[in-house]
Amino acid sequence: MKNTDGSEAAKRTAGESAADLVSDGDLVGLGTGSTAAHAIRRLGDRVDSGLDVAGVATSYQSRELAREVGVPLESLADVSRIDVAIDGADQVADGNLVKGGGAAHTREKVVDAAADRFVVVVDDSKVADVLSHPVPVEVLPDARATVAETVRDAGGDPELRAAERKDGPVVTDNGNLVLDCDFGSVTEPAALARRLSGIPGVLEHGLFVGLADELHVGDADGGVATRS
Ligand code: 5RP
């Protein structure tokens, strides 16, 4: 059955199946979001049962959860490579991703790109033929207007992400703002990724092109399909 609401069951099967890949001694990149959270909780259970691993968090949220469930942590600043990273995505097409729904994509990209094995965990509502989800772009606060104008020149429609629970914009863990940039169907993600990376004032964008090694897709019936 195709899962259209991103049910927790689908997210859980994807997250947990990825956490089960982790081996003793691994340094694990801990992604952000509700699907990656299932992987972190499963890792916590496995640590309780004797698994010897350390995690590298991609956000305040994933760091706090790892602490809560007992996954030992190392600082990203102290590591140069990671064995396996497990992270969610907002959309997946042809192995490429849009990420950043949790405004954590800058740190996620550093961690996921440093991993020998980057495992993406999603429920099946996230899988598309072509990427079309708005692309989150983290910008220096003072560059938001100039970046927005350049995004418009590139054919995008930028919108400053607003905070859900208070007035004002979302502020990232790095103290910056997020422009969600709608480009419609992204038929050439690598070209768009290069263009966005070249805009002064852009810290990082949420297009992850050619980074994923493996995809775990959960469905609402508790099944998981893995693709490399
Ligand atoms: C955070 C992300 C998340 O991985 C992405 O938003 C998916 O989240 P969820 O698993 O809750 O749907 O990129 O920056």
C-alpha cells in the first residue's frame, strides 16, 4: 500500500532497518528529523545491549535525542571521517535528495558527505520521479534580500521560512535564515546545485546530488525496500 501521509510506521521501519546496519566500533552520523530519530532511538537500544559506537550529531535536536537514549557523542569538529551516516530527506528522485525541512542541511551535508556509507531513510511518500520540493537555502541574515533576488533570476520563487511557534523567521543552529526556493520540477539538479552554491551569502543548500549510497524506503505495512 502506498503511504501518502508519511506514517510513523513507515518512518520507523526505514529508520530502524538502517540502524541495524551499524557495526561495533562505527562512528555514526546522526541525521535530523522524525525518520532519523527512529534510527537514533534504535541505536540507543542497541547501545543498551552492548553495541560499542559513537555518534556525530547533525543538529541540536539529534544531539539531544542521542543523549536521551544513551548514544555516546563525538564532536563534528574533532572527526575527519565517519563510517556510516543515517539521515532522512524531504524528497528523493533518482538517488538525489532535497533536504533541510528541519533547517539542518548545512551540518547534515558536512556529516553525510564525510561518511563512507550514507544511508537515506524515508517513508514511501517521499519518493518521486523528479525532484520538485522547494529547495531550502541557508543564508547569512544580511544577505537574504540579495540571495532572494539571485534565486529569482535563476527561475526560483524564494520564501523566508517562518518559525512555527513564535513570530519571526526560523533561525538555524548556525544563526542564519532559510529561504525555501521553489523551482518547480528540478530536471537538472547538479546544475542547480552548482548555481546555488555560487551565490554570495549562501551557506549551503538542500540539494544533495550524488551523495547517497543507499536508500531505505519504509511503507505503512511495516515493509522496507532497500536500493543502492
Ligand atoms: C532536516 C532534514 C530531514 O531529514 C528532512 O526534513 C526529513 O524529515 P522527516 O524525516 O521528519 O520527514 O533534512 O534538515
